[in-house]
Amino acid sequence: MADDPNGKPVTTTEVMSPVPVTVIGTGDGLVKGTKATTPPDQPNIIVNVVQPIVALFVRFANVYIGNLVGLLAAGMTSNAIPATDFWHLVLKCASLAIAGAVVLSLKDIVTVTAKLEQKFPLLTGSV
């Protein structure tokens, strides 16, 4: 803190950049780019709305890639997934990863369409 000519401390307010928050738009009136103004010592919030189908695709891709990497790690460090070479292992793991991603996508479809994320964020892992 600096002092003014009278010896009193001078406070300065620093402007914080807005924080973007992404939510799934399900026709509840949210508009992309809406800015929520907060008190001066807190950053404003800018809403980014994505369509449910985009959110479901992103979730599917996230789970699929996670499953694929996990299966590849298991296949490369053990004989749990037999394969003749690395490319054969990748193809085998890619086909095995689909099942888990599809099952979790069914859960995600229910979560997104029933708006369970908004009602029970801790239960759905949305926090």
C-alpha cells in the first residue's frame, strides 16, 4: 500500500478479468455470453452455454479416451490383453473401450436430460 501526501494509506482496486463458466443449455432461458456482475472485489462471471448433444459427445469422448489409455497401459505392461504387435493391441483396446463408453453415455443421457446435474451436483460428480 502507498501513502497519499497526507500520510494516509491509499487503497487501489484491481480489476479482475471475468471467469467463464460453461453450462449445458436445456431450454431454460440461458443465453451464451450473459455476464453476471459481482461485487467489485470478485471477478464477474460470463456464461458459456453448450447444447446437450455437444456435452454428451464431449463426455463420451472423454470416457472413451480414458478407457483406451487404461486398456493400452494394461496391455503393454502385462499379458492380460494378448496381441501380436502394438497396432493389433491398439485396435483390440479401441474395440474394448467402446463398451464402457456406451454404458457411461447412457448414464450421462439420463443425467443431462433429467437436469440431475443442477438438482444434485455432488451426486452426479459435477462439482
